[in-house]
Amino acid sequence: MIHPLAYLALTSSLTVLLIVVGLAGKASLAAELGVTQGALLATFYAFSANTRSLILQGHGDLTPERLLAKRFLVLPLISALAFVLCAGAAGVSPLLALLLTVRRSCEWLAEVRLCELEVAGDAPRARRAFLIQAAVTLAVGATIVAAPGALFPALAVFALAPLAGSMPRLRAAAFGAESLALTLRSVFPYIGSTMVEGISTYVLRLVVFLVAGREMAGLLFTAFVLGGFAATLFANVLGPTLAMQEARNGARRHRLAVGAAALGMGAAGIAIAGVSLATRLGDWAGKPGYFWLALGLSLLGAAIMIAAQIIRLRLFAAQRGEALFGPDVLRNIAIIIAAPSLYFLVSPSALAGLYLGIAVLTLFLYWGAERQGSSELAEAPVLLWGAIAAGILLPLFFLLNGRVYHSPDSPLLDPGGSAVNVPLPLSLLVLVLGLVLLARYRHAGLTLATVFFLFIAMVLASVVATQGQVGYELRKFVLLFQFLVPVFGLVLGQMFAATPTGLRAAAVGFSAVLLALLPAQLLHSIGFTHDQLSHDVWIFGVYQHLQYVPVVMVSAWLVALCAFWDTPRARLLLLVLAPLVAYYAARSYATLAIALAAGGVLVIAAARWRSAAAWLCAAIVVTILAGFLYSHRDLPPAQQKFGRSTQATEGRLQQAPVADVPRGVAEAFPGPMQVRLYYWQLYASGIAESARGAFFGHAQVVDRKVAPSAHNYYLDFVYNFGVLAFLPLAWLIGYTLTLLWRLRAAVWRNMPVLGLAIGVLFALGLDNMFKVPMRQPYPGIFFFFLWGLLIGHLQALHAARR
């Protein structure tokens, strides 16, 4: 077993230093080492593509020589990026960042040589490499503890040590253009998993560093690394070696030993965590209680993680490493979002369970990925899929104290920017459950990649914009999650589109909600002020019932109507709903909902111009909308929406410190539009004030007292995160429009796809221009879900034409 030990001594040296420094009471230095290690993982490990597993298990064209040539090719860029992330994000010493980057660069090249020695069975050279690395690591650790002033000279020796025992061997043939192109094509599917893991580890550590502070973060990093060390050892060192031995001689004796070790760690972790909780997180042995709780829960998490890594190794043995991309994206982003939530909403000590949470999510998602690969799941019942879609649409909201949002007297119009007061939709929970239960990750590769690259771009933009200003970084990460979470609806939508019954199931769910909600809400609105739509539905309240919900309801009805257009009975039921939908939109006085209802039915009538039902539906909807608005034109809600100036408008304009929009121009528009012009000018001028702000966004968000948002999703996004961060979404918009244009004839004939196109194009082209619906959790999840459905069906139509 000298080969795994040599690899361990090489690649885990920084982990050992972190543990030594943390246990020695140097929590601040441990925090810096932890963040720096995360930055190195976000770069070097991200592009490693599980090289050790690829070499030991023999993956075709990915020979050690070619993998080493690939590493040499990208080394300068990765080293520079690693240094920027180390030195720029959290105020780490530039010299410390430089020395550790050099160390990781040398390790990166030496790793390939050690794998070659293991495949060749060269034990003497592996033993020499092990002794050199072990001795240097122990000496440097002792020096840092005993003589802190010699930190940088000791790290200089530490940086160059990997080349002393494992000098890589270069072969000119591997650097040929054809060979490099073949290597990059072959390794690309495996880079996705390590890229997600590496970058997410860096972001997670950065978030913990920002929210918890240096002292607490340093102790937590030490506990996480110490508790999860065995799992890391198994995943990166022992696991690939045991898999190679099993492939060569079928030996499986190690399974019992691995299982016994995992059970022992789990039992020890439960005991330590139990004692820590029993003593109410009291200090012990000079360490605070949250350290021992984190250590115990991390040991338990390590036992679970080993089980997950066994599944991962099986996927690699089957040459299906690309199946890990989806689970890795979901689990890492989920845990990053969970970190600040646990700290602020539960308690700071709740951060102790982060590694355990990662382990549980990893096991569950890897199991789902393997299960999907072993056999295609049977088609789920339409009603089950419909329940997920119904949960996406149902406007049921909860507060963070666990209560259902219900404010019978008056609706909550502004939560004041406090997360505690913001009603959260049921669709958030349904989104998570849908992604986990359906687990059709290989059918959602395009949208998963979009989510991941969007996440990377937004994080890097935030780091560059804030330049290590901790207060700004924390607010930026909160805003990042607000923009990012709804985007996961794309993935769920594409999963739905992967099955022939997915869209019809979604239409069933939408129809059920519309049939239950619209009559109830309209009935409760009888006698309500100025014939306006009431927010109350007896047992719960509808949050943002006059802003975002009407557009969502009209979109859902159009999608369901088109999906069932060729099913006479279902179509008749949805046509009966047409007057209610029109009346619902009219009573909301929501301009965009009214425009969507009228425009949507006219498009349907044009697409089915020979259908009397289509023209009758259009006539009913347009007549009800026009009649209601004309008869109520003098009431305050209509004046507020469509009048030139109102008291509310004047109040808003006085709050907006922008004088560049001429009053005469602004007053030519209705009151709400006047407000939007001022907000647009405010955000647009902020974007244009500097190249840095345009490309990477602003460090500080606009004060809510000045403007609650840009009232334009695209301006809001670019102002906060820059043009570069928006590129993944911009590409997806371009991709969708390109497919729609190429398939325009087929889409025009295909009513279900046409209904999706109407909803998505309206959201992207109009709704996003006047509001920020795709930043809000309820409308955002819904419209991203429709977008994912549309992309999946457009891809199917495109494939059918080939």
C-alpha cells in the first residue's frame, strides 16, 4: 500500500498543515489556509478530471503522457487564477497565496508521475517520494507552530518539495496538436464533476469565512477537514487503488474493512456530537463546543460519504463519470445556499452540520444517478407529475416562523428587505423535491450546465466587484442566491420534457390549481374595494396578488389550453375557464396580465384560424377585458394604473434622486411608467459609469429607499453582477430564439409547444422588461420551469427533423 501512502503524502500535505495549525490554536491562520485551499481546489482540482481514477482504471486515450501534457498546457492560466482567488477574495497575504500556489502547481505535475509508478508497480520510487513528502510536511508543520516567524521560509521549501521525489517525465509526442485535441475531447466529460466540486468548495469556504468570521471559520474548517479526512482519503487515494485491484484480480476483501471503518467513524461521530449537545456546546480542551459538534457530525458525515464514494467509483468503472455532473451541481449549490441560511436563520453553531449535510445529499443524489443509469425508470403516473406541477403553480406562501401567510385585513406589500418577513412560496420546496425525486439528470445536461456556469460567473463577478470587502461580499451572496434559486426551474422543466407525458402532466396540475383557485378568489373578491381582486382565499393569502400572480395564472391557463387543444373534453373544460381567467386578469388591473390574456388568445386564434372554438374563446376574453376596463375606467385602481399622475406616483418620483429624465417626457406616460423611467435611468447610468461596473457589477446594491429594484430584470442583473455574469443566460436566450426561428413552422402547427412559446417569450420579452419576475421565487420558478419545458420540446422537434 505504499503507492496510496505516497499519493496521500503528496496531495494531503496542506490539509495536514491546516489541521496542525487549527489544533495549535492559530485559528486565524487556519481560516486563511482553509480559504486558500478552497481556492486551489476551485482551480487545480476543478480541471483535474479525476486523473487518478482515469489512469488507474485505464480509460482509453487518456494515457498518463497525454494527461500530463494537458496539465502543462493549462498550468499558467490556472496558477494565475488560483493566485487571484487566494489573494483577492478574503484578504489572504499575497506571499502566502503565491507560495501555496507554487506548491499546488508542483503537486499537480507530480501526481501524474505517482500514478504512473503505481500502474507500473514501482514500489521503491514511491517509497522515496512518500518519505520526502512526509518529512517535509512534518518539519514545516513543526516550524510553523514552534517558530511562527519562519513561516514563509518554511513554506518556500514546502512549495518546491513535490518535484524532489516525483519529477514528471515529459514526452514530446503528447504535445502534438492532434494528440492534445483528442485528450481535451476525451477528458471534457470528466472535468464537469471536478469543476463543480472544486469551485463549490471554494465558494462554500468563502461564504463560511464571510458569515462566521476568521476565528469561528478557522475552527470549523479544522473540524470539517479532520472529521472528513477519511472520506477524502478514500475518495482520492484508497478508492481508485482498490478499484484497480478489484478490476485486475477480482479481490473484494477490502469491502468488509472499509465498511467496518465507516461504521466505527459513524459511531464515534455520534458519540462526540451527542456529548457536545448534552453539555450544551460547552468548551472542552481549549476548544469551543461548536468545534466538537462539527467534529462529531463530520465523522458521521465521513461514514456516509464513503458509501457515496463507492457509488462514484462504480460509475467511473462503468465509464459513466459524466453522470456525476448533475448531482454535483445540485448538491454543492444547495449546501452553499444552506450555509448562510443556517447561520442567520437557525444559529451560528448550526454551521457545524455542513459536512454532514453535504454527505447526505451526495449519497442520495449519487444513488439516484446510478439508478437512472442502470435502467430507464418506468413512466410515472400523470397525476404524480401533475402534483409537482400543481405545487409549482399554487400561490401558497409560508413565513420563516412556520406559519402560512394569511393577512385577511390588508396584504403585505413590502417586507422591508427583511428575509424574516418575506413570504416564501411552496414552489421552493416542490422544486427541490422534484429535482431529487425525478433525478433525470442526463436528460437535463444543457440546463444543468447553464445553471453551473451562471453560478460560477456570478460568484467570480461578486469577488471581483467587492475586492475583499466582507460587508459587501455578504450582501452580494444573498442577492446571488435570490437570482440563482429560481433558475433551477430550468432543470426541472427539462426533466419534465424528457418524458412524452411530461407536458400533459404539467397541464393537468395547472388546470387543477386554476379550477380551485380562480373561482374561490373571485368569489371572495365580491364587494372588495373598487371591484379589485382580493388577496384573501379564506385559509391563506396570495402574496403579490396584483403584481406577479395574475401573469403566472394567465400563462398557466394558456399553456394548459394549448396542451389539451386536441383533447376535446379537456379543451372544453379550459374554454369554460376563459371568462374566469379574463375577469381575474381584469380585476387585478395588472397591465401585463391583461395584455398576455388578450394577446395569447389572439395568437391561438391565428394559429387555428379555421377553429370556431378558438375565435369564440378570443372574442369572450377580449370582450370581458375591454368591457370591465371601460366600465371601471374612473375608479382609483384604473387611474393609478393608467392615469397620467397620481399621489402615489409623485411620492415615488420624489424618492428617486434622478433628474436626467425630462419631466415632460416622463409625464407623457401613465403614472407607473413614469416611475419605471426614473428607475431605469438610475440603473442604466450606474452600469455605464465605469467599465468595471459594466463587466463585473457593483459592490453595493441600490438602497431600497431609493429603488426597491430596477423594475427590469436585465438591468437589475447587469447592475449587480455585470455583463460577463449574464453571458450564460444570454446564450440560453439566444439558443432558444434560434431554435424557435428554425422550427417556426413546426412550432406554429404544434399547439402544446406554441403554448409554451407564448408564455416564455412573454416573460423574456415583456414581463422582464417592466418587472423582475424571474428574480422573485414564485414567478421565477414558474417561468424558468416553462422555459426548461420549452427547450426540451424544441430539442425533440429539432432531433426529429434530422
